[in-house]
Amino acid sequence: MSNYFIEMSDKQRTLKQHFSLSGQGLHTGASVTIRFTPAAVNTGIVFKRTDLEEQPEIKARVEFVTDTMRGTTLGIGDVKVHTVEHALSALTGCGVDNVLIELDGPEVPILDGSAMPFTAAILEAGTEEQAANRDVFVITEPIRYKDPETGSELVALPSDSYEITTIVDFRSVALPTQYASFTFGKDDYASEIARCRTFTFLHELEMLMKHNLIQGGDLSNAIVFAERMIDSEILKALRERFNLPEHDIAAGRMINTEPLRYENEPARHKLLDVIGDLSLAGVHIQGHILATKPGHKVNTAFARLIAEEVKKRRSANQMPYIDLNKKPLYDIYDILKILPHRFPFLLVDKILEMNEQRVVGVKNVTMNEPFFTGHFPGNPVMPGVMMIESIAQVGGILVMNTLDNPSDYTPYFIKVDNVKFKRKVSPGDTLVFFVELVTPIRRGICHMRGVGYVDGKPVMEGEMMAQIVKNDTTNN
């Protein structure tokens, strides 16, 4: 088995209208206004630095990750956008594929330390469906990445949905081992994940301060745990720098006066980060992600691994993923009600999937096919014209499905173009045809393109044009 790529899924989505948010960057402390604007299909998520000359843009893709210390930074040359993970998580959690994000500073504002301000603004602005299908990378065998230095590990396993499980284990008396899980399409991102804030330990603040990080951080946008007591002079400096409370700080306790929003809020926030970081792979994922001690470094490394797999499958011209064992959308009895063809010229056995733009059909090739009697009987090979007819019949089902009374019409070939045969098809092969409309059907004329696969490899392809003609019933 291999990891396949599927395009037949939900439609892409963008925002219905723009919105803006303002705040400080967590690490740079810079005051930033960020504006989210609807974008065209296949744009993806793009950041635009409007404060710089020529207003450079950076795509939210893993190849542009330049730093993962306490946040995910994207960059091209000297142009940087820091701490992108919460905004990306919110967009993914709300199902937004295409958006232009303009900001007049170097860092996405931290706001309250969660993804909720972004999520609430997205929900208020609304989203709308676009014409193109989403790309979904389907996990069919385990993919694994482990950081030998930290022991952090991410594993992707096959699943019918996109689900994430995170395990947080800092071996801490202040923050015991925690678990969190989330399934897209089943759980509600806004109520279960978006509200969870970033967190750190009191003793880490000194190191972060020395590295000029979290200049915009305080207890209003982060949870701070006191794992152990620290030097009083250092504590005094931290109190002044991060607006820490004057009351006694006890080891093994949380410092914030606001209680945790969930008992396992830290684990849920790590899950929030995983969602944002993995979106940098550039595709939606169908699989179960198990993240043990996740962090931005390991998250983005895993996103890079997925992006490489996607690129590999695309370049190999691999068949889009389809479960050949699932119950068909149309079986042979359904097909007989749609197509006028009969033995020996009915060349479609079942339809697996279909939407307004594309259809997937199957033809099982057996030695009993009548054309094998005379077509190279000593070395049976399916004639190319029969493959063309097979793919045309699959496309015909897509076209006939658009009609209210398909039995009153017949689709006729008027053109075949750009046909290529890549390898022979023999008895025992299962032909899987993917056929899609090239242009919308107009005045009964349909233009389609199809590819036939055997064992996941293309065997033929071509374009077809047909005309839908109403049957003449005067002679009946």
C-alpha cells in the first residue's frame, strides 16, 4: 500500500468578508493590525507584510519555515512573519482554505494567547463555498517522525476522518501528563480547542527574556506554571517584566488568577498548535495523528514529511485514492437504468463516487470479454477503442445524472482528442476510470477528460466531447 492523494472531496472555502484584529506580538512586542481578506480558489493562505516596501508575500507552506523556537516563523530572506500557528489553526478549524492575511508588522498578534479571537472573527465574517474541490491527502499506511533529542514523536495512521490526539508529558509536578483529542467533522473547534491558551513555566521566562522573546507576553495571554522556586532577585525582575502577581508563588502551582478553561487546557493548546503547524503541508489530511510531546520543531518537520509525500505522489502520477472495497454508489442494476447499452457493449460494472464535476467508475476485465476472441487471442489485450468506449460510458453516467429523465436522452460522441495509451490491459485487470467535466455542460454539449488506471498506474487518458440528444419516440 502507498499514501494516496484524493481530490474528490468537499469544496474549497474562503471568507465571505474581510475583518481586522489588532494587538501585540508575543515575542517581538510590536503593535500589529492584521487583516484577513477573501481569496480566489487555490490561493491557499498567504501572508502579506504591508509595512515593508513592495509589500512582500509569503505563502503559509512548510518550505518557508525559518524558525520554530517558541513559535512558528515563516520567512523569505529578510522578510519574516512570526508566530503564525494560532491564526493558521483557527483558519483550519473553521474550514477556510483561501485567504490573504495582511499585517503591518513582523508578527501575528498574540491577543489572549489562544485562537479564539481569530475563530470568533472568522465565524462572524462567515465562510462561503468555492468552485474548486479540496485536496485531501489520505493516510493508508503509518508515517512516523521522531526527534531523537527530545523524544517528541508524531505518527499518522489510517482513519476515515482527520483526528488528532496529543499527549503532554513534562514530568512536572505543576503540569502532570495530559491527553487531548479532536476529530474534524465531529467535534466543535470553537468550543473545544480554540479557547485554549499558550503556556510556559516560570523558570523558562528568564531564558526567554535573555533571548529577547515574549516581549509582549504577560499573564493576560499565557498560562504560567511554577515548576520550582527560583532566585528571588530573578523573580523580582520577572515580576516587573511580565506583570507577575506580588502574592507568594508556590512551587507546583499555576500562577495565573484566572482558572484553567479546561482541566487539560495545556494538552488542548498543544493540539491547537499541531493543527496550525500541520496546515503548512498545504493539503487537508485524512488520518489519525498521534502527537507525543509535540512542539513547533517536530510539528513542522512532520508537515515537511507529509508535503514531500504529496509531491512524490503527484510527480508519480499516482491514482487518486479510492476505496475499491466500499459499497458502490451505483451497482450494475442501477447502471442498467441509466445507460442504454447492453451485452456485449455495456462496459461499466459500478460507479464508486460522483459529484457535479467528476465520476469514478470501474470495469472488471475478464477472459470472457467477447473481443478477446479475435483481438490477439494468443496474447489477449483489451483494444484501445474499447477502453475509450468504457471511459465514455463512465462519463455518460455523469452527464445523464444531470438530467431529470435520463431515459429520454442518449449521449452521442462528437469528438475524441488527445488520447494516449500507456500500457496494455489484460484479463484479470481492474480498470478504474476518473472522468471530469472540462467545461460546464452548455446546450447539451459536454466536454470531458478522463484517465484510466490499473493497479494505481495510468494506462490510458483522453478527452471526449458528446452531445445529449432527446430520443425520437415517433417511431415507437
